[in-house]
Amino acid sequence: MDIGVLGNVSRFTYDPVNRLMQAKFEQHNPDDHNWNKDKVDFSVMMGDGDDTETAYDANGNIKRMQQWGLKITGIDKIDDLTFNYMTNGNKLYNVIDDEDDPATKLGDFRTPALHQGSQDYYYDGSGNMIRDLNKDIGKSNSNGISYNHMNLCRTVSVYTTNGAAKGTIIRFDPCLHAGLCEQAMGHPIAIGWALAERCAADD
């Protein structure tokens, strides 16, 4: 399948059960009128792009993903991700990026400089994620996500690259949780959510 927009095209290929294997990027260059990726490349490849077993495990979980992008120095591979899961389960344990750049501003995957451990993702007894150390949600010794009695996300605490508190996103019902946010900063970022400087320890 080809999808072309404004001189760009991505050619998607799939495995026999319709899982993505490749998104091959090409661009129409006005100077030589050729379709190629010599000047820019935003291709994505699952595994090695051909062998399904290099891309997905027996449960259908992603094992490896590669992604290319454009840096100041030119075309470069910006992600080469290996996904590891909890033993005998489908919960993500960590993601290793062989092209890691902790200071990246491209929006690609990165491992923060403060995170030096092997485990990236932590879960509570119900299977809810409580830390995502790749996104600075929580810290190595404290959880960053809390849930209510219905297992709905209640708070998300984000930290800066030096470990200082950056802010807390609080989900609340104004009718049921009046006073939950003691000091709200700015406008709600989504329906039912607000960015707060402080919140009550409990309902």
C-alpha cells in the first residue's frame, strides 16, 4: 500500500497475519526528479524488516523496532529498540535503545541520564503501570502514577532531568473532588484533567 502526500510516499509491508513489518519512506526530489531517500529518510522497520520472528514474539509483542530520521548532520538512525518483557507475561520490563541519545529533542525514544537501572516500567498488583522511568514519570525509589478504587488513573507525577518535581497531572471530578487541587496552574489540559502544583494526599 502506498500513501503519497506532497512528494513523499511510504510503502507499507506486512507479515502473513497483517502485522506491520516495514514503512519504507521515499521522497520526490525536485532537483533530479527521482524517488529515493537520499536527502531525508523517515523509514520504520520492525525487526530486520523481513523475518517476523525478529519483530514479534509468540504472544504478538514487539521485539525490535528501528526508526530513521533527520538530524542536523543528515540522515541517521534515531532508534533501534529492543523490547523486553516480564518473565511469563506480557508486561513490558524495559526498552533498550542501541541508538540512545538522552539529550534528544526529536521526540524519539530516549533513556534519561538519571535512569541507570535495568527496569524501566513498574506495575501494581492489578497490573497498572506505576512508573515509566523513560519518560521521567516517577523515580527509581518512588512511584509516579496512582489510581483510584476503580483502577482509573488519578495522578501522574513528572520529574525534570535533575530529579526535581516538574509537575503533577491530576484527574478529578469537580463535583466529587472539590478541593483535590489546592493550587491549579493554567487551564485544564484535557477534559477532567488539570496541571496542579499541589494536590491533597487523598480524597
